[in-house]
Amino acid sequence: MSENIAPNTPPTVSCPTCGGPSLFAPSNPSRPFCSVRCKDIDLGAWAAEAFRVPAPPPQDNPFGDPRTESD
């Protein structure tokens, strides 16, 4: 079953920030975001370190923690 999409029509994707439609084409300088505003919101989240991979604290540190070592 084929879709009724013109062969040269760029795809529309969901904006990662707001979830709205975003044209994924070179004519959209903010792609994959729908606007400069959504792109800036995402950049601000990265700058604030809101996107982090949770990881357990290291168990073995061969160099030690300078805050807990005594002289």
C-alpha cells in the first residue's frame, strides 16, 4: 500500500521540544526543531546539564578523592 506523498516532499517529523510538526529539510535551518525558540530551549537544557545519563558513583578510584584525603 503506497502513501499519497509526492516523491520530492520533505518529511515532517515531531519537534523534540514541543512535539509539533517540523519540516525536516534544508529549508528549515532549525531542523529537527520547528523553530529557533524550540532549538534555543533545547540548547539551554544542555547548557544547564539537564540531559545527563545516570550513573552510579565510582567504587574504586586509584587516585583518591582529594576532598577526603588527609595530609
